Amino acid sequence: MHTGEYDPATPVRWLTAMARAVGPAVRLTDTGGGHGVYGSPDAACVNEKIDAFLLDGTLPPDRTTCR
């Protein structure tokens, strides 16, 4: 599960509850992002982590923070 620290639509405080609701999940937070961080050219860390999961099934450690 991923959220941006400044995302007005899906606040960080919801991340843990959502992870708990869907079962086993990894929480990934971007400290500079708003809503829709993935795919942005200035979100290299997030893009790398999500691409690794989508392409290879590789998960980052839980509670990973991209700066």
C-alpha cells in the first residue's frame, strides 16, 4: 500500500488501517508526495519500489519511506 505524506484524498493515518483490512500488506510512504505519486518523474524511489513489485514480485520492507 502506498500513500503520499501530503495526499489529501488518502491520508497517511489511513494507511495502517487499510493494510490491516486487506491482509498482509507492505506500507510505503512518500514524504514529499500528494495524491497520485506513482509514475511522476520526481518520484524515482516510489517508482522503483512499485515497479519492482509489479515486474518481479519483489516487495520493499514494510514501512519503507521514500524521501
